[in-house]
Amino acid sequence: MDGPVDENATPQRAPASRPRDHADGRTDEANAETRRGWVAANRERVREMNRRWRAEHLDRARQLNRDSMRRAAARKRREAELRARSRERAKRWREAHPDRVREYQQQWVEQNREKVREYYNNYYAKHRDEVNVRAAARRDADPDRTKQARKQWADRNKERIAELQRNRRSNPETYQSELAANAAARRLKRRLSGAGLPPRRLHAATAAERRTNEREADAFFSDPALPEHLRQSTAFAESLTEQMVKNGARMREFAEAYAAARARMGLPPVPTEDIVYARAVELVTERLRRVDLLTSRDVAAAVRNTKVVVRQHERKQQFEQLVKALVVHAQRNLARLTEEAAIENMARSRRGKPRVSTESLILQLATQEVVQFVVTSRLTIADVRSAARFAKVRVAMPLDGHTVGGHHQARREPIS
């Protein structure tokens, strides 16, 4: 015996197109049927033979078991790969034919209304609260569309609405309460009219408005520390901005010295800007009376806002310093700059280029010389050109061989 007898084994068919004949004249089908009958009649004997064979051939049994597990794993892997390829192929087809997919889905829904309604009812029964919350959020997101849809439904279902109202009023208590409310409203209207007062005005709030009001009220009243938190964050941001505007330059010098000391000691480098603002935050928190409600997000927001304000302040200062330096430099070196401007125009004429006004050339040359020793790290090219135009109206310029005062006014371009 080469192996155990499989009690539930199904015989494989012969690869030939017709049953194979044996020496005894029987076919594979007949032999398989005989074998199945014998196995069914001798279950206990087959089990005993299998146990005895396994005990005598334990290594072979284990090897057969491993081979069977490998074949099963390979078969499962092939089936998984086949399913994955099928899913990928179906996905590509759906992406390439969205219209046909949409049409098929619509046709299926039209042909299976009862199934769709049953699926929806089963899902709603299991997820009632989640469905209601999502539906309310969807209605609140677009109240106008919700109102229009409700009106259209009412226009299409007038009989249904009338039936619902009749059913509601069929309850005697409900009907009497509505009558009492209407009578009270009429009496109030008559009393107000008799007293010469305007009628009562009520604003009918929709369900979406009521839910929004409830959320806002909960957020406002459930946070007792909100006013103090806002006060602390505002005071911290203002103090940090004031500290950096007044002492930013001196603190940067300290930060640069600190970074150099760390480098000499072999410590990892730290950005100078981080050192500056870390020290500024430390100074401001020590000076303020209360900062216990501030969070890291508040500090980060204050630092970002302060950086913007400081950049604007530095840009404005550098612009003003550049204008002053241009005016002083152009006035001190007016003769030399005038000669260089004349030489530049002569060179342009020889090269066939159009001449440029002497004023523009003088300020252009002065700007090229001044930007070499004036700090312009926060200024753009447009800012430098604007500073040259500002300086142009403050310097007495030679024009066509004559010196004229800069008494004409030029349009100012403010620096923010």
C-alpha cells in the first residue's frame, strides 16, 4: 500500500475522450463505483488500515501531509491572485466606462425596487441613530435646498398631507389643544389691538436653526474659561509683538553669540530664529500676570503673527533707511554721478541705444553704490525702485545742463 485510503475520495476521469477498458473488460467508471461501494461497506476496516499504515509509515504520512498542505496553499494563492486580477480588471473597466456603470446601476435599481427598499429598511433598523444624524447634517448644510424639496414634496402629496392631518386630529385631546391654542391667540390679538399695541411677532425657527443655536449655546456656555483664555492669548500676542519690535535686534545679537558658543563646544547647531523667539516667549511669559490657560497652539499662533509684524516693521525701516542713504549719497556725490551719467549716455548713443534722463541715471548709479553698504534683506526689487523714486524728488538734479530743485511732487507708494 503506497498510502492511506481516502474514504471520501472522488476518482479522477481518464484524460481520453472515452472510458478506458481494462483486461477484465471493466471501465474506469465501473471500477470507481465498485471501489466506492467497498469503502462505504467497510468504514471501520478502512480507518483501521489507515491508522496502521500511518503508524508504520509516520515519516511518509507527514511528508504526504506537508505536500497536501503545500498544494492547498498554492491553490489558495492562485485563487487569490485570480480574484485580485479579476477585481483589478473590473475596476479598470468601471473607470473606463462610467456611463455604462451608471446606466447599469440605474437599471438594476429600477428592476429591483423591492430589494432596494428591503436593504434600506434593514440598514436603517440597525443604524437608525447614525442615519438620522447624517440626514440632519445634510439638511443643515443646505437649508434652502431642503426647504425647496419639502415644498415640492408637499405639492406632490396633498392628499397624503390631508390624510395625516385628519389622523392627527382624530385624537380628541390633540384636537381640543389646537382649538384652545387658536382661541388664545385670537384673544391676545384682540387685547393688543384694543390697547393700541402692535400684533405679536414671532420668528419661526426651522429645525436646522434650532440645532445650530443649540450647538453654539453649548459651545459658549460649557466653556467657563473661554473669556479668560481669549484675554490671555490676546495679551500674550500683543506683548510678544512689542518685545520683538523693540528688542529684536539686540536679541538676535545674543542668539548669534549663543549659537557660536554652541558651535565652539561641538553641540548640534540650532537656528538663530528659534533661539530668538524661544527667549522672547520666555521673557513675555515671566512678565505677564497669568498664562496658565495658554496652550502650545496659542504660543505658535502668536509667534507666527509676530514674525509677520516684525517683517513688515523691518521692511518699513529698511525702506526709510535706503531712501535717506540715497538722498545723502546723491547729494554728496552729485558732481561725480552727473559726469558718470553723461558718460553712460554717450556710450549708449554710440551703441545705438536711446538716451536716458540724467536724473534716472544718477539715481540708478547711486542705488547700485548704496545697496552695497545698506541693509536691504527685507526689500524686494520693486521696493528698491520705489525708494529711488522717493529719493529722486528730494535731490537737486541737473536737467539738460541746468540744476533744478526737486520741488515737484511724486506719487508716494506706501510701504506696509
